[in-house]
Amino acid sequence: MVVLMGGRYSQGYQLFVHLTVKAFLAIRPHAEQLISTVQLMIDTGLPSFKGDQTIKRLRDRFALGLNERQAAEWMMGVVRNAHENVRSTAYDEFQRVCAFFLDMWSILTESYVSASKRFVRFILELC
């Protein structure tokens, strides 16, 4: 993803970080409402909701004990860590490879459909 934005030091990446931090700061005042909503879903049996630990981790992610400046710095660290995280990088590479194969599949499918249509037209012309 970072490469598509022009790299870590590009204007696109800086804008992404800025908007991510801005969105994070905008949502923090509503943290308790969001946490309460998620709490209602704990007993649904959905795999993403695994009891009190889910609520604790969610609350921690809002960094409610920090002032706004500290929270902004914390979120910039989250973005930086995500960018540098091997798992994130591997996932980006996985998505890139999947996109390549989907593109190839699309091309092959289009070729097949096109060839099939030509074949049908040919057969219809013979009749």
C-alpha cells in the first residue's frame, strides 16, 4: 500500500498518516458508545468477539488515558509499526500476488469468452 502512495516519504503517504490521525482523534470522543455497541455483540458467538479481552483491547486501542497530542503521536506510531511490521508487508505482497492472478484470470476468461462467442458465430454462420 505504501508503495502505491509513492513511498514512505511521499506526499501521498504523509497525507494518509495525517488523515488517519485526524480520523482517530475524531472518533475518540465516541469511544464509550462504540465499546458499548461491541459489548452487546460479545455473546453472539462470532469469532471476532472473544469476551472481556476483546473489550479491553478495544478500549486500549482508543488510548483514552492520553491527551490529544499524545494520542496523535501514539497513532502515528501505530501507522509506522504497521508499515514496518513483517506480517503487514507479507500481507501486502500476498494481495499484490493475488491481484496479479486475478488479472491473469480475467484476461484468460475474457479470451475464453471471446473465443467462445467467435466459435458460436462461426457455427451459426454454417447453419
